[in-house]
Amino acid sequence: MRVIGNDGGNLGVLTTSEAIKIAREQELDLIEISPTTNPPIAKIMDLGKYLYQQKKKQKESAKNAKEVELKSIQIGIGTSSHDLEMKAKRIDDFLKDGNRVRVEMRLKGRTKYLEKGFLEERLSRILHLISEKHKVADGPKKSPRGIMAIIEKTS
């Protein structure tokens, strides 16, 4: 295995028993860093310090990660163009914040049985009003209360 010393210097390729012997002489631990490489990589260091550093890295990455929420906007089949513009502005705000948006067109009574192409065209009216660059991640597809699509921001 390839062994890295406590100071970060490369000690070369050693057998496991030689590496353990060197670690014991320095009163430190032999920690296998990358077991899948050929040869495996191990480092001589204090195990408590290593675990502390790993936990610290994990906390730092969790702090920087932003959780993406799924926001929801509902429209009707006969929603006026002005109302659609207002809802498109809300969707723009959600997308700027990095959230995904579910646009759901609620259907009542007979409107549930209208032609699917017609319903998708009515749903696409609001999608054309969104000024942020976006893509349709899922849909348009039937939902229990109508037809819906999930959109997200593109880079």
C-alpha cells in the first residue's frame, strides 16, 4: 500500500506490516484513506484528529447545501391573461430562488373530460409567460384534480 506520513510526505509503497510498524513507532494510527485505488492509499495520523476533520468537512458541506423546495401554483381553465401574468411573476420569483414549481390547472366537472391536447395548450399559456430560463422537468400529465407540470430553472 502507498503510505503518506503524518507531515503529508509520501513514504512510498510499503507492506501493511511495515506501515503499521512505522505508525506504532510514531505513536499514531494507520488509516486507510482510499481502499479502491491500486495500490491502496493509507495515511499515518491520529484517528481522533481524522474523525474530527471528516465531521468538520461534513458540517461545512451541509451548511453550504441549499434545500430545493417544490412550490405550487394553481390556475383554472378560464384564468384571465392578467391573472396568468401575475402568477408567472410569482413563478419567476420562485425559480430565481432556485426552487422547483408545480403548475397545476384545476379542472372541475365536465372540464376533466376535455381533450388532452386542448388542456395542455391551456397550461402552456402560463409557461410561455415565464421570463426565467426554465425547463419542464415532469409533465404535463394528469393529476387527481386536473393536469400539472413541474418546472425548474436551467443553468
